[in-house]
Amino acid sequence: MADDLCFWAKDSLIVKHPKKNPLALRMLVLIFVMVCGVYICAVCLNQIGGHRTVRFLSYPVADRPCELTDIDPSEKPHVHFPKPKTFSREECSCNPVRYFAILSTQRSGSGWFETLLNSHMNISSNGEIFSVKVRRSNISTIVETLDKIYNLDWLTSASKNECTAAVGLKWMLNQGLMQHHGEIVEYFNSKGVSAIFLFRRNLLRRMISILANSFDQDAKLLNGTHKSHVHSTHEAEILASYKPVVNTSLLIPNLRQVEELVNKSMEYFKSTRHIILYYEDIINNRTKLVDVENFLRVPLQELSSRQVKIHKGSLSSQVENWGEIEKTLEGTHYQSYLHEDYKL
């Protein structure tokens, strides 16, 4: 009995472990390996992505500078590659652009001349920008306006945008140009701006045109509308029907004042790259326009304008007091103005 009890006690102390299942163990190992694999792949992909970002930030792609190898060294200061803020020049970004300014006086044919330039597919002349007084209030506003124009960010109907090869404006001598001539000459020379002088040889014709235009500003002969330039023969005839009376007591002083202003402007801007043109010369010889295209280094193209000349023929038919004018100018430096100086 004691032996049986002892045997039972021994049996009761023996703990038998359950038999292990090899398939379950294999499944656990497989799951562990898969989890580890996914984790390692995720870490590797994250590191690769991080390296790409760092590499991109460390080595940004720079814009390739535009260069012209087949250009005379003296021309390089006048060749530009503007990068406008308002649009992209796209495939024309490395097309060179020339800067210019038409320097003139009112009623000297500058409006007609500008339409000729704008008929060229690669020229943009943006009009009489500084007729607005606030833009010429001081040299800072003038420079700010010029920078915007020459960076191709001054958008007008004349803008050719992407493939512009020459960009500029029309600037009257009495619109801050002479007042700030020193700073403007410095700007032109530092920025490579070319000046196109356009004047009239016959200042008496210019004076008559100014008087007629001033009258129409109030009279508004064209159906209550004032027009400085017209595009039909009918409108031109209506405006030409008015014949002003010239104040002969002020005639010579006025002619002398304009003559001195023109001469002074050419003296002030003689250090700039420039060309001098006269309205009468362009009327008589249209090859003068080829000289302008060559000056701006643009491809030669036939230039045209829709504008119709208002005052034609002899001066004697355009004023009321021609006899007084003749008497005043005969024997003076301005006597040549009495004769017809060009034909249409």
C-alpha cells in the first residue's frame, strides 16, 4: 500500500508537456519573416525618396544663359534678353531684343512714323507713355516706367510679346525728357537704349498743324469727336477745312524757340547711339525706313500705315493770313519755310 502511494505521488509530480505542432511553428516563422521584410522595404523606400529630395535641393537646374557669338563686340551693350514677369517668352527667350526711344515734338509725324514701325512683326513701340504726367513726375517714376517697358512688361496693343526684337516708346521733348536729360542720357547709355530723333524740317508747317489740332480739340469737327490722326480721306478733308490765323507778331520767336529746343536735344543726347530723321525726308524717300530697320537690327520688311495725311498741298492754302506770314518771314532765316518742301 505504501508502495502504491509512493508510485502515485511520483506520477503526480511528473508534468508532461503537450506535443508540439511543427506546422504552427513554421507559420509563425513565416509571418515574422514577412513582417520584417515589409518593414525593411518601407525603410529603404523612405531613404531613397529622401535622397532624391536632398539631391534636387542641393543641385538645382540653372537656366542656361543666352549668348550671341556672331555679333560685333561694340553691339553687345545694345543686345538684351529680357525676362518679363507677366508672361514667358518661351521658345523666343534667347531671341535678342533692342531698346529704342523715338524722341520728337508734337505734330512732327511721330504718330504716323510709329504706326509704320508697329507694322513690322518684330517691333513694338508703345506710344506716348509720358503724356501721363504722373509717370514723369520725377526721375524715379521715369526710370520705373522705362524698366517696365524694356522688360516687355508694358502691355499695349502694339506689344508683340514673345518674339519682339525691338521695343520702345514715343517720347516728346516737353514730357520730362529735357528736364531730366542728364539722368536719362546716363540711363540710355547704361541700358543700351538707342535714340531715334524725328523732327520736321519745316517748322512753319508744324506750327499750322498745331493750331489746327488745338482748334479741333474744342470744335470736335468729326461728329463731336476730336481726332489727332485719321484713317480716311473724308475725315482728313473735314479737318483740313479749318484754316487758322497765325499770330505773326509771335511767329519768329516761336519758330526760334522750337529750333533751339531741337538743337539742344540733339546736343544733350549726342553721346547715345542714335539716328536723326526728318519727316519730309521719309515722305520723299521711303528707303529711309530701311535705314531705321537696319539701325534696329531687325529683318527688312515692307512697312505700312493706315493713317491719312490731313494737310496737303501748298502752305498758302492752309492759313487765312498767308500774306502777313510772307511779309514777316521774307528776308529772315526762316524764309525757306514759305516754299513747298515736299510733294505727295
